[in-house]
Amino acid sequence: MSSGPVKFLSVIIAFAVLLYFGIPLFGMLEEGPGTVVAENYTAKISAPLSGGIILRDEEYVEYPGGIYVDVTAVPGKHLSKGQAIAVLYSSEALWQGSVRVREIDENLRLLNEVSGGDKLAAKLKTLTTELRELPPSSDPVSAGTLAVQIDYLLKNGDNIAAIAAQLKTERAGIAYSSSGTVAAKQPGVFYDKPDGFVTYKGSPLNITTDELARLRSLNPAVGFDVAGAMVYGTTWYYAAETDNANAKALDGITPGDRGRVVPVLFDGTKNPVDLKIETVNYSEKGNAVIVFSCKTALADFLGLRFSDAKAITKEYSGLFVPRGAVKVENSKPCVYIVSGPFALRKYIDILTEEDNGYVVKIDPGDTSGLRMGDIMLIGGKDLYDGKIL
């Protein structure tokens, strides 16, 4: 037999094999099937909160007029009664001298830490690591301080003794005597950028929709001769507006659910804060003000006054299933997964619906149920349990 007929016969046999085994695959390809891996997912059902205001027990830190002030307290830190907040100076020259003395003292401290042996390289490595590992939400001042320290040591680390001597000589010639201090009247947390709402004395629990609208329309000025503000106690309040339907859902949360404590995610933040629902003030306009309280995270919100947020009313944890993977068979929702060369049907229990899919229940006791890591088929034509893929 010549090679020509043999080649032709091989092509015929190959085509027949493709027809027998490949038709189901071709049918699926025409519909454009895809696959996706089942992964753990948590859906959060939330109620929108708009135009909210944060209120605290606070007062201005004031100082006498006509003098210069050097604020020494660190924003966000707790101060004891009598602890210095700011130092007062009778002239600009004395004030500038105090600022320079503090800068010199910091530089001397750095130089002293790296004098001798391999301390300079170790210190630079430590500072660089701290700068690199700062979380994105960190105060920019922290990153700036670390960067300045690194730059100073790189420029002066090779001539420590001479530079330290120069700094000590300069410091000895600076006049920086103060005329007094401003101290904390009682224990509290200091912050340096207060607004005009510091003086608000109304009860947060009584805020209505009209009162909240009035507060949003205000822009009260901060008085002169203010060095910052002190916040007292640990409790702060957040009053925000929502519609009556969401207000009733929040108002109806019982101790069997969350004990009237709900996670609230403020705009621009990544992690929710647990707030307690204090009261719900309904209006005749179809909306209401929810007033929350909190005894934690006080320092994290000192720079925030007005903010929108979302109150998380319920969470569903399970596996995420895209819409295109879900089918209804025998009056039950199901998906098909890849099991070797076969399509395997698995029925699912839908917990909640998302914009682009569903969260389905994980049942550890159901060995035939959907599992994390299962490869689900999206699309596909004429799928059935055991179909060869």
C-alpha cells in the first residue's frame, strides 16, 4: 500500500474521533463557557448615613494675646492634668530660639545614637525600615520626620564629633527663655486643628433632621489666640441622617442580633468602627437622624467633623458564585463544576444577592456541596450531571 492512502485513512479516522468526542466540546465553545474558582466571600448589607456630624466634649486651648506660642503637645496623645500643651514667649526672637534649640537637641540625640562602631549603618537601616513599613493611613508628619532623620544622618554621619561640637556651641548662644506655659486643665486628648464646632453645647441625643441641616449650613470661625483643643472623656457621638426604612431597620436591631451595636464604615476609611445606637429621631418628612455613641477610636477621628458613612446591618459569609454560573434544575439553584473530564452538578443554598452574583452557604457536613477551590463552569450548553467536557 502506498503512503498516500494511509495518510488519507488516518485523517478520516481522526475526524471521526473528533466528531464522536468533540461535538459536546464544540457545542460548549459556541456558547463561550468559562471557569471561575469558588472563593470565600463576605457580603455586607448596609444602611447609608448622610451628612453626619461628630461631636465630643471639648474646649479650646487658649492663650493670652500679643505673645508667641510654641505648641509642644503631640496631637492625638493623652495629656494629664497640668501637663504642658504650649510654651509662651514674649518676643518672636525668643520663640524662634526655642524652635532652634529643640531642633538642635533632636539632632544631638540622633548623633549620639550613632557615634562609634557600626551604629550609623544600623540606625539608617532601622529608620528606612520604619519608613517603608508605615501604613498608608499614617499621619504624614510621621513619614516626614523619619525622612528628615534619614537625610540628616546621611549628610552628617561621617563627621559626628565635629558637628556635635558645633551644635553644642550654637545652642549655648541661643536665648530662648519663656514667659510661661499653657497646661491641660484636666486629663484629655489634645489636637491642634480645631474648628468652630468645638463650642457646640447642645445635646447630641436631641439632634433632629432640622438641627442637623442647620449645623451643616454653619461655618463657625475659630477665635484668635487658640493653640488647639482638648477632648475630655472617652465617649464621642455621631449623628447622621437616613430614610425611615433604614432607620426602622437599625432601630429594630435587638440584643439577640448585635445588641444595638453596629459596625459603621466612614467614608475614606478602610475598617468599620463599632458604634452603639443611642436614639433614633424620626421626622415627618420620611427621614430620621440616628445618633450613635462610641468609647473607642477617639484619637482616630479628631480631624473629622462631617462625614457620610454606612451602617452595616447584617453580614453573610460563604462562597461567591457569579450569576453566569447559576442554573435552576429540579426547582433548585445549582452550579456545575469541573471534576476531571466531567461536569459535576452541585446544588447551592443562596444566602444573599450581590450586584454581580450570589453568596452561597458553606455546609461542612455536606460532602456533596460546593467547596472553596471548586472550579465552576460559567455558561456552557446543555450541561448535565456527568457530561464529558
